[in-house]
Amino acid sequence: MNDWQKLLLMGILSIIFGVFILGAPVVASIAVTAITGILLLISGGLQIAGGLSVEGTPSKIASILMGAVLLFLGWSFISNPLQGTISLSVLVLILFIVGGLARIYLSFQMRGTAYYWPTLISGILSLLLAGVIWTNAAAEPASLLNLIGILLGVEMLFNGFGLLFAALFLRVVQKEIRAA
């Protein structure tokens, strides 16, 4: 199987998975929350184990406390997946706001360059997306359950189409190399 065919296959699979995820975004959101909970539990356990081997009382205490917080969050996400999904969705909303504001600030540092407008527009779009999410969540809080699944599904589609186009480009390049 050629490299372009592997990319093509991965792209097609990513598009298919993206469509499935968009068909059941709440299920996907809860699955992401469960996986996040498992990863937090593992991280917390490793953090505590690492903290027990650290020399120095302040570092040891800080490491063990951080591990305990991670364990608590992981257990919370697994034992209450709906609440965990809403918490993750609120975190995504906050990240959109902070990222949008940061890009707008950064764009003013780039004034006079070719990167000013794309960076400014990107920041504004992040804030607009955050506003849409915020207003939907205010009107219907249960809409937050869809958020992570929808974002994951859209990302899978974008990733799939990106891989698809990369595969087609690589196919053309490989043909041109063979012809030369």
C-alpha cells in the first residue's frame, strides 16, 4: 500500500467517524468525559507515586496534593459523567474566550504585517463562537452536553478532508517523480 493510499484510507475513516460522532454528539461527549476521567485517574496515581519519591517536604506535599486533586477530578468525571461533560464544556467555552482575547491582543502586536487581519479575525471568530455557545447554554443548559461531541465530530471531518487532500496531493507528486 502506497503512502498516499494510507493517507486516503485514514482520511476516509476520519470522515466516517466524524459523521458517526455528529450523529450522536451526546454519546461522544460522555465518552470523551469518561476517557478524560480515566486519564486523570492515571495521572493522579502517577503524580502521587512520583510525589512519594520526591526529596524535600514542600515539593513532596505539593506533588501529593496535585495527585489527589487529579484523582478527585478523574473519579468525579467517571462517577458523574453528565456533570463532568458539562464541566468540560464550560472549560472549552472559557478556552474559546481566553484564546480569542489572546489572539486579538496578539493581532495588535502584529499591526502593519500580513498576519494582522487573519489573527484579528481568528480571535473575533473565537469570541463569536463562545458567544453562540454561551447564549445557547443560557437558553438550554443541556446543549452543553452536545458541545464536546460536536467539536470532536467537526474536527474529525476537517482532519479527514485534510488527510484526503494530502493523499491526493501526494499521489500527484509521486506520479510526477516517477515520470521524471
